[in-house]
Amino acid sequence: MNHPFHAETACSLAKVRLRIEIHRLTQRAQLATVVEFAQARARLGVGPAVLSRAGCLDLPEFIRCPECGAHLAADVFEHNVDTGVPDTFGVHLCCTALQEELAQALQTDTVPVWNHHFLPLQWAGVNRLAAEWLHRNVRIAP
Ligand SMILES: [Zn+2]
């Protein structure tokens, strides 16, 4: 009799479907939050965030490392001095997982395992997304 096997399989499939559904709903909620925030900011006339000087800043959750999925930070090293808008090509994206790996290697005097390849094609979409987000949301003050 294979009844218990069927019950286990059905249960496993139900768990997988549930995880997929939760992931789908989470993604939808995150996107809705980003859109609603942008709409509210526009409606209320709230301008972009202003950094006191060029430097590293954390990017929002939806912009992630295309190689490992970790958070990304943006190192803004060039911007328009009149408007404060970060320059599209004056931004370097940093994977926080790699930064932590480097910090640990320095502390333990070991060689970090660099498992990122930074293939331009793989990073092109994330670079564009980050540049667009920075253009919309960040200004650099002198
Ligand atoms: Zn990464």
C-alpha cells in the first residue's frame, strides 16, 4: 500500500506551492510599496534624499547583487556640481557580501575567496537600475 507515500508527496508539493506563493506575494508587496512611496513622494512634493558628500550609500532591497543576491551599496564618486545628480558613469556598485569577505580576510590575515566575476553583461541591468534609482532619489550636496 502506497498511501503514506502519496500523502508525503502531496504534502511536499503543497509546501513548495506555498513557498512559491509566499515569495510571489512578497515580491508583489515590495513592488507595491516602492511604487506607492514614489507616488506619495511625488504627490506631497518631497524631493530626493540629499547626501552631504559623495560616498557610499545602501541601495534599496530590490536592487541586489546579480551574482550572489546580497545587498548592494553604491559608491558615488562623480556627480553634476550644479544639480547634485549622481553621474550615470560615476557610480561603482559594491556587493556587501564581498565587502564583508574582504573585511574578514583582513582581520584574519587570509586570502579572500573572490567568487564574483563582474561580467559586464551580467551587471548591465543592475547598473542601469541603480543609476536610474540614484538619479530619481539621491542628490549630492557640495
Ligand atoms: Zn555578490
